[in-house]
Amino acid sequence: MDFSPSPEQQQIREMVSEFVDEEVVPRADLIDESDEFPWKLVEEMGELGLMGMPFPEEYDGAGLDYHSYALALEEISRGSGGLGTIVAAHTSLAGNMLDSYGNVDQKQTYLAPLNRGTDIGAFALSEAGAGSDVPAMDTVAEREGDTYVINGGKLWISNGSVADTITLFAKTDPGADNKGISSFIVQPDEDPGFHVEGTEDKLGDKGCPTAELRFDDLELPAERRLGDEGDGFRQALETLNGGRITIAARGVGIARAALEAALDYAQDREQFGQPIGDFQSIQHKLADMDTKVQAARLLMHRAADRKIRGEGFIKQAAQAKLYASEVSREVANEGIQIHGGYGYVKDFPVERFYRDAKLNEIYEGTSEILRNTIAHELFD
């Protein structure tokens, strides 16, 4: 299979790359330092159609294929890992839930504003005692006539404190294990009983708030349920499978940024009367870094290709996310090593790449869970 970008995909990539170089890269250090949500950048991306890339034009999306979306997210993440997470949580998770399982009215009301970038989306699944073990969640939605009353809380929710629309998972039948979970649409500004408990002070991924949420007798009309009762667990897994492709793209973008910074530094920095890039040990590091980046990108494209074709892609998405996540950390680590002491201080961006890369191995399926998934697919 040929994964070379089509002329249209290449045009999209160049447009996003230019935007990232001109608008994101100059602000990336400030985003990292302030840890403030980059409202202006998100507004600009909405105007460019970058907040609803893979969704139909009839709902104000850009109507792009998943390859184009992955290419764009790679470029965005090259500029800022936090911005990459903002877009991924908004699009791959919240947006995909609405696009895949929402009815026409729900898409027009909730998906279209997300696609325009006028609203921000979040995906509320994880809890303090239910991360990888989704059925262990404690959040409950009790049906009372035409209303659901929701009580509980969520943790580690990307965009959670700034979101206008949240896709929320809760147990509608606590005794039915994974068949008793359903999903709902929450509007934080409109729904009494919704509370943001706070946001986490994280190692990296700055600019994207990771929030703790609480629901105290949160009442939602039945028409805010996505799909049928009991479908939530399946919806979550299917959504996360697609999201793993874009987290792989985030990993590739961060790894590329680390490689490019290390390559530039190796050509400028002189020791013993010559650029350090003339030393074979540095050349070998850079060769290995580039090889890993290219391999991770190919795995990501293979998974995206199978998704576009409508073929099974669970194993391929898990492999892409697993490998790209570990590669992003390894390449960022080598980028620091090539910079030497300068790599360990904030005057150079490689230490930020390393901090941003680590998250890839944790969210949307830890590396350990992904290995379980791949092994299960092999035996199945």
C-alpha cells in the first residue's frame, strides 16, 4: 500500500505546517510556562477548519479523511504537545462520539459547534478507581421518567474545565457490568449539578487542562442519551480505538520536533574544533531517531488506512499508539542527550518534548493495556 500523501493531503499538511511554524511554535514555550488554555490559537484553528477535520460538511466539519486528520495532528503536536491533546480530546473523542452515535438533532445541536471551534469538547470516562478497568466506574445515572439523574465523578478529563460539551459515561444498570454503561451529552454551563473540582498540575501537556469533575443530582433529559441504554462501553472502546491513531500521530509529531531540534543543534554546536554532528556517535543517534520516527509514522498510517477502508483496525491502532508513544519518549530522550547540559534546561525546547512525550504512554490506553490488546488480537 502506498501511504504517500495525495496532492490534497499534501496541501493540507503544508497549510497546517505553515500555521504551526508561524503561530504555534512561537507561543509554545509561553503555553508551557503559563499552563493556560490557548483560546486564541483554538479560535484561529476553528477558523481554518482544524477543529472538525474528519466530520461531514453538513455538520460544519471539514469532510477530510482520517489520513488528513492524522497528518494535521502530527503537525500541530510538533508545535505543542498540549495543543495536540486539546485537538485530539475535542475531535477524536468527544467529536467522534457525537458523529458515530448521535442522531441528526444531536449532531446539529452539539457536533456542529464543536466542528466550528466555537465550542470545546471533552470525553469523561476515567475515574479515580476506574481507569483501564472501565466497568469499575461508580458514576450512576438513574432513570426518572424522561430524565436521568447522575451522581458521581470523573478524573483526568482533558479539556474538562473549559468544555462546552462533554460526552459522559455512567452506569444505568449497575448490576450488568459492562452492559450496564450508557453515554450522555452534558452541557456544563447549562446543567445544574455539574462541578469542576480542579485541574491537575502535570509534568507536561501544558495548556490542556486535565480536570476532576463531580456530578451532584445532575439532571439530563432522556434525549441527551447517545444511542441505546447499555451501549456506552462498546461506544467507548470503539471511540478509543480510533483515538489511538491520533495519539500515535501526536507521538510522531513530538518525536519529529525532538529530531529536528537535535539535528539543528548537532550542526551548530562545536566541540574539539568541529560540529558535534561530524562525530559518528552523534550521527548514529540521529540515524536511529529518524528510523524510529519513520517506522512509527508508517504504523500510524497503516491503522488509519484500515479505518478508512472499513476494515478491522483494533490491533493496528494499538500497535501504532504503543510504538509511537515509546518512540516519542526515546527520541526526545536522545534529543536531550545530544544537547548535553543545554538539553536539561528550559532555554532549549527538547526538555519540553520529553515531558510531553511521556503522557503518550499513559492516556487512551497505557502501554501495558495496549500489549494486552495486541496479544488478545493475536490469539483471537
